[in-house]
Amino acid sequence: MWALKLLEVFNSAIKNNKNITIKEVAEELNVSQRSIRYEIEKLNERLIENDYQEIESEKGILKFGNLDGVREILETDGQYNISSEERENYIILKTLLDREINQREISEELDISKTTVKGHLKEVKLFLEKYSLVLDIQYRKGLELNGKEENIRGALLKILNVISRGNSVYLKNKAKELILDRVEEVGIKRFINYCQKLMEIIISDEAHDIILNYLKISLYMNKRGFTIENIKNEKFLSETKEYKCIKKGSPILEEWYEIELSKYEYLKITDYFLGSNTYNLNYSYYDNWVEIEVIVKDMIQEFNDEIQEDISQDKVLLEGLLNHIKPTIYRIRNHIELENSIYKEVLESYPHLFEIVEKIIKKLEKSMGVKFTEDEISFLVIHFKAAMDRNVVRNKKYKVLLVCGSGYGTSKLLAQQIKQYYDVEIVDIIPKYMLEKVIAKESVDLVLTTVDIEKEFVSKPTIKLNAILNEEDKKNIESYGVLKSSKKVSMKSLVEVIKKNCKEVDEKSLKKELKSLLEGFVVDDIFHKKNTIFDYLSSDRILINESVKDWKEAVQKVGNLLVRSGSIEESYIKSSIKTIEEFGTYMVLGPQVVFPHARTKGDVNETGFAILTLEKPVDLLNGEKVSVFILFSSKDNKEHLDAFMKLVDLSNKEGFLESIKKIKKSDDFIKLLKREFPN
């Protein structure tokens, strides 16, 4: 194991009475210096826990204050072999926190082969898929995690819950080390207790622990710049009394942790509180409220089995039910009745579907300790019926036979109207006397006619229409599951036609205006080039080997580059300085490299990066030396991420600082970046 190999290197050095450097340890174990620093940092934490003296590092040379203590810790760690399941859960945990995974580093850290790592990653990907998360290959970086922030946190909460319920001491320690112990919980507990008092509820122990962990995740992610941008049930959650209580308690969190959380963050916290007060002693808060999507998917599968149709892949249905069921449970528990009853209409129109839905919600009712009203069941029926209609459209295009008693011109006009409004295939347009012959020969789903046809004369569903379609005719057609046409024009085709017939076209402006004008009628099928770091950083935004009196002047200088280019306003620089004063070293993301930035408050005009290197390092607030300042702005808090992660990765690369010191002009810095990121 890793621990025993590390101990072997340390013992050898001390036995031969020689100093050993981090570089030498890395070379001996064939790993990066960064990995060794990380291992020593973890080892020092263990030494402190056991009242042993830490390992010190002076100019890269390691100094052992208590080698016996080091031996004891490393020997203990080296004797424990973690299981395959533990490795997989650790990789999941690390991936969700780091937002990326490097197979080589995992192989080194867990002392397993790359083939074994690949096997674990298959299971990791299956876990992530349940939360609509994917691992994408990134050049020179490994695998990067992509998906909605809300889903990433949900997956992280799930794995923490799995670890908490399990017996693995190794995983429990890893969870504490990587996240749980990184956010102290006194302020969170005060916030939870205050909210309980305002809501006049007492939450279960399980719910308390889940909410505590979620708040740790939320604070940790927000500190790192990962925020929730939207949320299911926004309108419903914002109107609950629980949300008002949580907003009232928000100063406790924000002042205690020196952070500002968005409305969406508090709405998500509200969601967790809503399910915490239950009347069912056998109810699992996590399984039935936090992971309610699992129950909803089971309901959809049961409905499938009853109707013998496959609507399990209908994302609109899943989203609709998720947005409906939690508010429903909330209404029932708080004795809130729906104002508009649709029960009678639904029961008359879809009695069989009502019966099925009433049956499949029994499990949900039992676990939640609630009884759904007939009106609430009726709304669920509407969701399922809409999914069935969508399924018909996806899998079957209606074949229509048009029977007309009037002239050819009138018949063609009616056919044109039908094609305009509905996505159907008109098999033929015939007079009444040909009906029996054509029906016998052609495959027909529906007969549309302007003349009276006796029911016994034709076996297919038949609808009598007017010569010119009116609203009543449309309603009758749609009652058979024929939905309106949703044809849209290709944006690419539109732009090509316009460019072909115009001499000069501002393509960017044209696309924007067409999209605005034809919203709902156009499909944006134009390939959008993914911006690279070079779209946000040019040589005129780089200053090399500058001299400054302190770090504030450095931030001002590098910020001025983005002010001059129009990317930011002057106030953004002041906010960046204030953020460093408040949060200090969390912006130092590489050796001697700091990434100043601030929350966007109307003073960011476009995403951009600017770089300043110093002739001599300056001290940050805590005395940490910094010689490279990379200030960035983000217009939408998203488009900067790829470039940002590349620069962070580069700043941690061995030899980066040495390379920077050799650079004499800004063009050379761009050349360095192009060598590192050729694509």
C-alpha cells in the first residue's frame, strides 16, 4: 500500500543519515510532487490528532520531529486493505467534490492498476447516470464531471448518506477529511434550531443529519463558486411559510460563514425542510423525500405495466410529476384544498386511467402518511394522459383518409388546413362512393369526412367536419389523440438563404434577431463553437515582471487591463480586493498563484481573463507569497469555467513558476499557453 511505500522511503533516508526532499520522494515513488505534498498534508493531520510533531518542509527538504509517530501512523494505514466497494465509493466521492478524475492519480493513490481503475469507473458512471451526470474526456486532464449543480449536490448527499449508513471507517474518515470537517457546524446547527422554532416543528434525527450535511455541501460549493442557477417548484417553494422562516434565519448563516447565498440556494434548503416534519414513524425522510425521484420512476413503471405502453423515457412526464407531487403532499399535510376541481371531468373522460393512478399511488401514500384527494389524483391523471398522447405522436403518425362531397378545389383546401394544423399523413382524398373500396386496400387510422357516413358502413373511427375547419372540428380531431403540428424552421437553413440573397450580413446579429422574432417556430441547429482560453485572453491583457508595493496594487494593475478592454467596470476591481480581504487564501489555487474575482453585480460586461506576473513576490493577508495574479470576470458564471480550470491545472504543474520567470514579454506567455493547450 501507499503508506508502507512512503514509510520505506523515509526509513531509508534516515538510516543513511541524509536529508530527503519532496522531489526525491516523488521520483522514488514515481508520482508527482503535488501528490507527495498532499500525502504529507494528510499525514500531518493524523500526527496532530495523535499529539505528535508534524513533518516540516523547508525549501522542499523534509524534517521529521518524531519519526516513531510517523512510523506508527503509516504502519497502521498500511495494514488496512480497502475493499472494491470502498474504492468505488471513494472515487465517486472524490469525483463529485473535485468535479474531475484523473485515472493515473487514482491508480497511484489507491495503489491499484489502471485496468482496475477503469473497471471501477464503469460502476462510477452508472451511479452518476442516475443523477443525469456524465464524465467527459478533457485533453491532458482526465475526465471532467458535467451536469446540473442541483444534481451534483444530490449525488454527493447520496454517497455521504451511503457512507454514513455503512461500516467503513476508511470511508467515514475520507468523508470527514474531504468535506464534512471542512465546514464547521456550529453556525449550521444554530440556523437549523432557529428555523425549527420559527416553523414550530421538531424534525427527526435523520432529517436533522441530512439537512446538516446538505448545508455543509451548499456552503462548501458556494465558497468555491458553484451555485444553483434554477430549481424545480420555484413558485411553490417561494410561497410557503417555511421559505419565509428560512429567509428570516438566513443572516445566521451569512454572517457566521461570511457568505451571501442566492434565492435559489434558500429555496433548495426550504425543499429539504418541507419533508422533515412527518406524521409516519416508519417513514424514511431521505428515501421518501430527498430521493423522491426513485419513487416517481417506480410509479411510472407501474403505470407502464398497466397500460402496456412504454412511457418510461418521457422526461416531460418525470419532470411534471416531480414538480407536482411535493406541492401535493405539502397541500394535504397543511389541509389546503385546490380551488378548481377537475375530478368529475377527468373521471368521465378517463375512468380507467383514474383507477390505475389511484392504485399506483398507494405506496407513496403509505410511505408519506398521507391520503391523496380525488382532485389531486385527477391532476396526476392529466400528466399521465399527456405522456400517452406524446407517446402516440412519437411512435405513430396518423394515417388519415379524407372523404369530401364537394369539388376538388374545396377538398384540397380542407386537406391543406388539416396538414397545416396536424402532423398527419393524408392517404387519399376521395368521394363517398369510393370509401369501401379504399378502406379495404389502404391502411387507415382515421376517417375525416364532410358528408354523413353511416357507422356500420366503415370500421375505422370517423369524424364529421365542416368544409372549412372551425374550433369545434379541431377539438374533435384532437380528442382522438391527434396533436397539433409542432413543425419548426431550421435556423441554419434560414441564415443560408438570407446570406445567399444578401451581399453583406452581420451573421451574429442576424441569428440573435431571428431567434427573438421567431421564438417557438425556429430550431437553432447551428453549431456553436466552444470558446477557448484564447477567446478570453490576449497579449494586451498580460503584464510581465511588474513591480508593486503590495498585493492590492497588483490586483488594481491586473484589473485595469480588463477595465481598458471593456470587460469590467472599476467597481469589480474593488469588489475583488474586498473578497480577498474577506476570504483570504481560498483564491490561491496554485503555488504562488492567486485568482482574484468577485460576485457579478452588474459590473461585468463580458467574460475575460488578465494576467500579471511580478518581479518579486508579495505577501497576501496571511503572509503567503504570491507572484502571479490571474484576475477573471464571468458574464454568466459558466462560460469562464473551462478556461479557469485549465489555468488552475497549469498553475499546479511542476515547473510552472520556473517557466514564468523565464518569460520576458506577453507574447511569450501566449506561446506558452498554446503549447500547453494546442486544441
